[in-house]
Amino acid sequence: MIGDSITHHWGGEPSGDGKNTGAGSWEKLFRPHTATNMGFGFDYVDNAYYRVQNGELDGISPRVIIVLLGTNNLGHRKDTPQACADNIRAFVRLVRRKCPSSKILLLGVLPRKEKNLAEPVKQTNRLLAELHNGKNIFFADPGKALLSADGASPQNEFMKDVVHPNARGYEVLEKELAVLLKKLDAKYRGGKQAGKHS
């Protein structure tokens, strides 16, 4: 799973900061599989591109590569939705070149609490959805399950701050991803209670 601090704080290995806010849901989502957390705090899409370009995926061929990027491009750098989506498109292309037999599960940018970013997030996700080809690139927007009744801002009960989910938020995302992975990967056996094996 490649991402920024949202991924980094979720759980799994390697763990660099000890927060692991969603460690229980990560364990439930990926047990009994080997999953690598390639999330780095404050990363833009460009940083992830640099990491992959310089060997992060060399020599491996995961069945599924999950990508969750873009929130820092929109929130910190104030990229336009088009610029953010273009960067992610280039990143997905690079990942396809590095791991041609892997399926890529591209996730939409998660909702943020800043009201002025609700529309840019939606516009970016509409553009990202165009990358879905149903063969080796699959788009999904699990962040919709975090939204409040206004359909734009995340529910407070699921968020630790303006952008990062809390443990309950990660549980919501875990349930959404488990359904997606079951459809994408015939060998996927996660999404079960910790302690239960298939």
C-alpha cells in the first residue's frame, strides 16, 4: 500500500512513528497476507513517484498494489484537481511499468474537514475514476463511507484531525477495502476478525 501519512499511521510494517492509529483494522484487513506499508508522512504524489522511480518496487510483483495519494497535493500545495489527477495518472503509469503483472487499486482522495477543499476533492476523484479500466487498474472511493449527511465533509466521529482518520475511521475504510480486495484478488483471505484464519 503506497501513500502518505494517512497510510503510514494506519498500521503494519514498516512502522516508523509508533502511532499506528488503525493497527487493529490493518491486521484484520491483511491477515494472513504479507502487506507492506509504504506510506510516508507529508508525501506529495511527486515524492511517491521519486521513490518508485528509484527502486521501491523493483524486484517484487505484488498481486495488488493499493494507492492512496493526493491529499497533500490538494491541501498543502493547493494543486488544482487537474494537476493532482495528472500527477497520479503519471504515478499509476510508472507503477504499471515497474510491476506489469500487478493489479492497481487506486483509491480516491479521502474527504477533508476544510470546506473549501470539498469540491476539489470531488473533482479530483471524478478525474481519477477515468483511469479505471477493469483489467489492471481499478478505481474506488471508500472515503464516501466517511462522509456526513452533507455529502462533502467527513463525520467528526471518524476523524482524528482535519485529514487523518481515527481508529473508527480506519475501521470504516477497512470494511470498504475488504469488499474491494475480495473482488480483485481470488487469493485474498483478509477482512476477518483477528485471530481467525482461513
